[in-house]
Amino acid sequence: MTETATPDAGAPALGPDELDELDTLLDDLRTRGEEIPQWEFCDGFMAALVCTRRPIGPAEYLPMLLGDGEALELAEGEPLPLLEAFADAAQQARFLELWMRRWNEVQAQLDADVKSLDEDQAYAPEAMDMRGAVASLPEEERAELEGQEIPSFAQVWALGFMFAVENWPDEWAAPRDKEAAQWLDDAMEHIVALTEDDTGKPEICMYSDDGPPSTSKARVEAFGEAIWAVYDLRRIWKSMGPRVETLRKPPAPGRNDPCWCGSGKKFKKCHGA
């Protein structure tokens, strides 16, 4: 058993070595589960969870990301059991440590008052330019990948984000406030746009400064709009808080209706007397 992870406000952000470690961990998990996603997908999934209207805990979201999708039924404070994807408790604990440090970083970035995405504290998705990476490979290695479908820049990140949205639809349902509902719709359009293929003319390489062109300028602009959209989504749901269920009282029985207690008498001569 391992303790349920919670964000640690004092933990440092992940460095390149730790991001590589996460990739390696996921590669190992994939030997036991073919559907374990890449880190870019996980990072998009995490961003959506940070924004989601109702706080969703690891016992609910980890099985959706790394397991069979069935949320774990845990009492409050009960330790998180070992998930089947992990080799052992130590590996799961290390994954959760790195995961929650990234979670804390994303949450802090989205709550920061930034004016430009160039600022150090601005949210920076772990989005990959796979086409740029492939185009930068030696010719022989590129030939081995010929015919394979290569995702566009940030496409996998956006698919991870939408995976969380689609699996918790009640938490992403449009609010009654028309203005807020329009903000939500506009923000979601920017995320969804990145799930589509980049069919524009390749002009920029996001993989390296001197790499061959692999991404259109329109795609880069859409990526920036999607980041601002994540900020909007975080603010929308924070301002509204968790959804409050409306309690509906059953209609009171009429005086001549049978009493609800089953006595066979009219309500007025029984509990309504």
C-alpha cells in the first residue's frame, strides 16, 4: 500500500533529468500495459484535472489514466493500493512523487498573474514536436519510420486534456450563466483545435532552433491561444466552485390521498391529522 499523494507546495519543479525519468517509468509501465500513454498525453490529462470544477483525487483519476478506468473505492485517508501497471510499491511511490511535483508546478503557474507566455512563471505544457524530432534524425532512421503517422506539435498533449474532459463530462458541463458558458465554449474550442492535424505549410521547427521546418506558424499561434484558454478554464471553475446538486422534495400528499405510511387510511385521517 502507498499513501494517497497530495500536492506539496514546497517541492521543486521537475528538471530535464526527472522528466526523462518519467519517460523511462512510463516505458516500463508499458511493458505491463500496452495502453499506458506517453508523458505528453499525461501532462495534458493533468492540466485538465488541475482545471476541473470538482477536485478529483488520485484514486479516481489514476485508474483512468493507467488502469482499467474503474475508480478505487477508498475511505478518507486510506492508502492508495498498488496499481497493476507498477512493478512494485517503490516504483509507484516514485511516479507519484514526480507526478505531484509537476501537478504543483502546473497549479502554481495557472494561478500566477502572468501578462506574457514568455514569463518564467507562465504555464508551459510538455508539448512535443514529434515531426521535427523525426525530421532531425539521420536519413537511415527516418526511412525506418516512413509510412508511420506522426502527430502534430502539441496534438498528443491536447488529446490528453480532452481525455480527462470526456471522462468527467459532468464537471465540464456548461454553467447556467450565459457569459461564463460562452467563455467555457470559446476556451474549449482552442484546446480542441490542437487535437486536429496541422495541415499548414511547415515553417518552424519547435524541436530545435536549427532543425528542418515541421510546424506551421498557424499551429504555433493556436498553441499559444490554447495555453491562454487553460488559464481561462482554471479561472472559470475556481470562481464557481464545485457543482451544487439541487435537492428536489417529493410533492406532499393531498388530504384525500392514501397516507404514505401504508396504513390504508387517507392522509388527513392518519399522519396528516
